[in-house]
Amino acid sequence: MLGKKLAYLLLCVWYLSINAVTSVSASEITVYTYQHVPFAEQTDAHHQGMIIDIIDELFTRANMEYKVIFNPLKRGLTMTARDQNVCVLPIVRTQQIESEYRWVGPILISRYGLFSAESKSIPLVTLQDAKHLSIGTYLGSGISEYLDSFRYQVQLTNEDGLNIKKLDRSRIDLWAAELISAKALMTQSKMQLGEPELIFHTSLRAMACNEALDVSKHQALVNALNEMYQDGFMAKINLAYGASL
Amino acid sequence: MQKLIPLLNTSIVIITKVLLRVVVSVTLSTAVVATTVSAVEPQIFDKADPQGKLLVNSQLDHTQQDTYEQQLNPQQLQWLKSEFQPSTLSLAEQKKEMLWFQHKAQAFKGMEIRVVSERINTHQYEANVLAKAFFDITGIHVIHELTNEDDVIKKFSAQLMTGQRLYDAYISDSDLIGSHFRQQHVMSITDLINHHAKDFTLPTLDLSDFIGLAFTTGPDGKIYQLPDQQFANLYWYRSDWFANSDYQKRFESKYGYPLGIPQNWQAYEDIANFFTNDIGEIAGTKVYGHMDYAKSDPSLGWRISDAWLSMAGVGDKGLPNGLPVDEWGIRVEDCRPVGASVERGGALNSPAAIYAIEKYKEWLIKYAPPEAKQLTFSESGDWAAKGNIAQQIFWYTAFVPDYTKKGLSVMNNDGTPKWRVAPSPVGKYWQKGMKSGYQDTGAWTFLNHTPEENQIAAWLYAQFVVSKTVSLKKTLVGATPIRQSDIASDIMTEQAPYLGGLVEFYRSHARDVWTPTGTNVPDYPGMAGYWWQAISRIIEGELSVTDGMNALAAQIDQHLIRLQDQDLICGPKVNKQVKPSIWLNKPGSPKQLMPEEVKGKTLPFEEAINAW
């Protein structure tokens, strides 16, 4: 009889503990980001970068638990579309995908430039001046879709850094890249292309969350971000990482 | 030392590129440097309107002092002689305008400024051609970015939220006028002209010539935005099919009245049924009597918030938007929004609004191509140009250039279209004296916090792209006229047969009763998103039309309530909820249910035009 009671008790404890774990994990938000120097970087020991700092501040202020996972962008988008308590950032927020997510942003404001090879100068007054030139960018990037929509001659790579080599070997005329990432990639590749020929586009990048994310959680994150702009946190962090316009 | 090598390389690259740039810059500006010195006679301007008089007074002082010491170089003259023709100005007058720009831009030469607009043909022309001409003439480098319409609004909001200077100026729709005058983030054009940029205002700007100025003027009398392009939403139909005697006989024998321009929604519905179901196929191709779009997307919101409810007759009489209840169903008392739901005196969930959405959904399902439900605004844009659509009740005239290309199946060999635009039919709740449709102007908008020299340089570019020197050519490229002088020109008379009724619309009084979102809407960027989300749930069947509109009205009410806490000029002061019958029993909007149907009515094209 005692054995049955003990078994029942143990079952209850197990049930309650499982239930508690489940409810904690259900309330936790999984945030996907991707290797995106200098905004988000995963080293052996830890995560670092402007995006990591912003995520931490955002969720702390919203009083929400979270964990960050590094994965390729496409995987992050897939996971976000699949599960309710999942977000991914930074994502270029555009009208085409506005209805697919619940948005928290802007987290980053990015400018994109057209870089020519080290030894070349291709003066551009308007983007249209580059119409006859081949432009390198990378697969899945918002800027490749943007240029493609205007029927520019876009050539895609799997990694953005490869475009620097392609420029060097004259396989493309111009490289379309986000300015701050471009600097970091140039340093990594030990090649300096100088200033862009033309800074032609500005994009808003935000955190995209599953469209079924609880309304109150979404609102808490939106409010926290608003507060971060209002009290100067975002201005300071933009300045610290050289991301101010 | 190894660490120094990349730095050294960087320096060499930068120095090399700078040297290359100097060479390029010198080459580009050689002609400017080499120009001969010559004085230009100061101009005296005669304007009939008050703002014009003000300009005359202000300009006389400094134009008399000005002696433009440069002439246009051959490259700059080439812009006038080739690209900027035709124009309502003579070449000599164009030259004077361009010399004025060149002279006033001297202080800003070498500056780079950044502006943004949506990506319709008119703005592509500006970004690709006019920005380049402006650079050649003034030395100011304008990066004119193009993006989707909703993105323009998002970027505008982001600049306000973050305090970062994304752009020096925006071209955004005048739908935001209710936000601009209340929130005061925008430097008004009136203030620019009279104070901040007084010495940099084109003497021949001629404000009274702009046909859309009323759309961008707040209740306080200030002009908040300068029109750059203007478009209307009209009824589009295949005039060749409507003229077919066999179709005419068959339609009249079945429906009891002639096939013609529908004057009401019942006639539109009958014609939709006639082509989709009675005719069905023409020359072996399936044809449809209706085209629309309904994908869950921000553009789905504009499909309804851009005057669809006013066309149904939801609002009150009174132009431009209905007073005191407008096409968003928002009631305003003493300039303060007091509610959108019937329970608070609005009409967003009124019987007329529910009728409007029911008809939108019913026609989409019954008469449009099955693909329409999965299309966005831009994706649906060229559908009717493929040649299998008989009519479209909600068609933007910004598409005219895409519908008049040679070789399209909707074009005749002589370059005239097989289609026409006409006044939009109206719903059963509509009464004379009410707004009849949607028209808007994409207009230059300047934020207060923009640094003064960037703002003035952007102001010069804005005036350049709307100047009389370039505006007629721009109108011919984009079919989005902004100036009365262009609309009245002989060139537009010559072009009229090739533009399917667009010129007739803009020469008629109809352009006064086709209006944008009005001043009842206090926070367009913050409230526009509710529309597409609500309509999407209705289209997907998640909510009934009644429940969906009740939810939308409640959301708009709540937003108005939240705005009460902000210190806005003419801010909302929301009414308490009462029984709907209390408001429905009062005269005007919200209107009681009209169960009876009306008989379809059509008119021949000429009579429909005369009705304008």
C-alpha cells in the first residue's frame, strides 16, 4: 500500500516537474541569429556583437527569458515560421514579407554601397549608371532581391566575402554590400577597396517573430525597444559599434 | 611591421581612389568651370494667388540683387534641348529656371543628399534621369532611393523613432496629412517658402498651378507637402468589348438596360456576371468581368482604406472626405476624432461598411480570376493588360504607362488603347455631394530635424523635379500630372486619345471629388496596418464580414484612445460607447441598413464623362 502511495507521489512529482519545465520552455523565446560580423559573432566561448547586446537589453527590459542560437539565416527563418516562440534577426523588413511575421524594430538601419576593385574607379551618379555592369552579392540577401527587382545584372555567391575575391579577379564589376559588414569582410580578407562608388540604398532591419507570437509578449518587446530609443540606449550602442548613420 | 602593411595598403587605395575621383570630378565639372561670364536679367513675377504675391514681394528684393554670373554649359543645355522637351515654357524661360537653380545651388555644390520615394514610373524617371540632370546642372549629388510604398512610410516612422537621419526628404502620399498637422514633425512648405528657405524658393514655382495642393493643406491653412506626382483610382473597362453590338444586344436582353458605363454597383455586378459567366470566352480565351487583389499584404489595406467605403456611401456628404464622418468611418467633432465604431458615432462597422466589404469579397470570389485572391496590388497591376479582363472597378491611373505600351493585346495598332477609364460606379448608400473615389498625390515632405543645409539642398531638388521646365515631360513619362498648365497644354490635347480618358478626367471637375485620405485620420502610419490585417482575416474566412469590421472598428477606437494621452493638436477625444441605435437613428452617417436593392444603371461613355 505504501509502495503504491510512494509510486503515486513520485508520479505526481515527476508530472509537476515536467509540467514546470514545459511551462518555462514555453515562455522562453528562442532567438536565432547568424554569423554576421561585426553585428553578431559566435566564438568558441561566447556570443558577441551589437545584435547580441541589443537582444540582451531588449529581453531584460521586457522581462522575458530567451536563448540565442546561431544558425544560417535560412534555417533561422524556417524555425521562426514553424514555432510560436521563435524570433530571428536581423531581417530586412520590407513590404513583401510584412504580413509573414510579427515585427520588433528597427534594430539596425543599414546602408548599402557599390564597391569597385582596389585598382579601379567606376564613377556612379545614380544607381542606373550601374545598369550595364555586373554586381556581386550573396544568396538570400535582401539587397540581391532589391537589385534583381530592378533587373540589374546580379551575380550571387554563397558567402559575401567571396565577392571581394571576385572583384579582384575582375569576375564582377561591383560588389553590393552593407557598409559596416563590408569593412569587416575587407579586414578579414586583408584587402581594402576604399570607399564605395555609390551608397545607393537604406534598409530597416528588425527582429522577425512567428506570426502567432503572443500579442502581450510582442507588445512587451515593442515597448522595450521604444524605451531603448527614448532613453538613448540605442544611440549609445550605435555609436559604440560605429553603426550610426 | 606586418600590422602596418594592411594600413599602408588601405591608405594607398584610398589615396588612389581619391585621386581618381578628383580626375573624374574635374572632368565632370570642366564645363562648369569653363563657363563664360554673363549676366542674366532679374525676373519679376506676377502671381494672382496670395502665396504668389508673397513670393513676388520676397523675391523682388533678392532677384534684383542677383546677377547670375554663369551660363549653362553645352552639356547642361543639352538637357533642356533634348530631355526636357516638350515643356510649357519656352527654351529661354527654361534656361532662366535652370540658371536660377545653378546660381542658388552654388553654396551646396559637392553635397550629397538622400531622398526616398515609392517605385512607380514617375519616380524611376526622377531617380534615373532627373537626379542626374540635377547633378549636372547644380553639382548637388542626389541619391534618390526607390522602395515600396509601405516601406516609405516605415522609413519615415523609423526616422522619427530613432532620431537617425535616414533621408533629407521623403516623397510620401498626402494620406498622412491628418498626422502631419497634428504631430508637427514636418516642416511645412508654407514655412519653408516664407521663412526657412525663402531665398531658395524658385520664383516660378507657381503654387497656384498645382492641382493637388488642397490635399496637402492642413485645417490650419498650412501646406505641409509639395505635390510631386498625382494619380486617381478610376473605373477601367474594355471599350472595344463594350462597343460590340452582339454583346450589347445580349446584355440588354438579359438585364433590361444597355451595356455601358456602370453608374452604380448593381450595374457593375451585372456586367461582371455577364462577362465572367454569360460570355465566358472570347476568341478561345477565358474572360472575366472583374479583377481585384486580396493577398494578405499592406496593399490589401489600401484596397479598402483608399476610399472604398466612401464609394459605397459609408461616410457623410461634404468634400473632400465627408463631414463629420469620413471614408475611414471616423467621426470628427471640432477637429477632434471621437470614434470609428457606430457605438461611438463612427461608421466603420455600420451596415454600409459591411455592405462595402461583402461586395468586395463576393465579386472577388464570383467574378475575378481565381488567382486574384493570392495577388498583391503590384502583382495584380498588369493583369488587365493581358487582355482577358472586361472591367475593373478599382484601377490606379499610375498604371497608364504600363497599359499603353506597343504590342500589348489591349492596344490598337495606331497606338490608341482598346480600354478607357471612366467615373467609378457607386454603392447603394452613396448620395450626391459625397466623395466619389480616391485620388492622391505623392508629395515632398521634410522633417523638422533635418540639418538646415541638407533640407535646403533637398528643397532645391524637390523644386527642380516639379519645375515647369521638367513637369510636362515628367507627366508624359509617368502619366501622373501635377500642374494645371501641363493638363491644359496643347501637348496633352494631342496625347489625350492615347491615354484612355486620363486627360478628360484631369480636365473635368471630377478631380475635385476624387480625394485622398483626409484629416480625420490622426496617425496614418500607426493605424494603416489594422486595415490589411482585418480584411485579410475576413477574406481567409477566419472572421465573418460583420465580426471583422467590428474588430477593426474596435482596434481603431483603441488606437484613438491611446492617442488621447499624447499632446496632439486636435488630438482625439473619444466618445463613450452607447447603443448603436442611438447613432443610427440620427441623420447622416452612420446610416441604417438599406435592405432593398437598386436597379442597375449605365450610361454611354460621353454622358458618363459629362457627369464629371
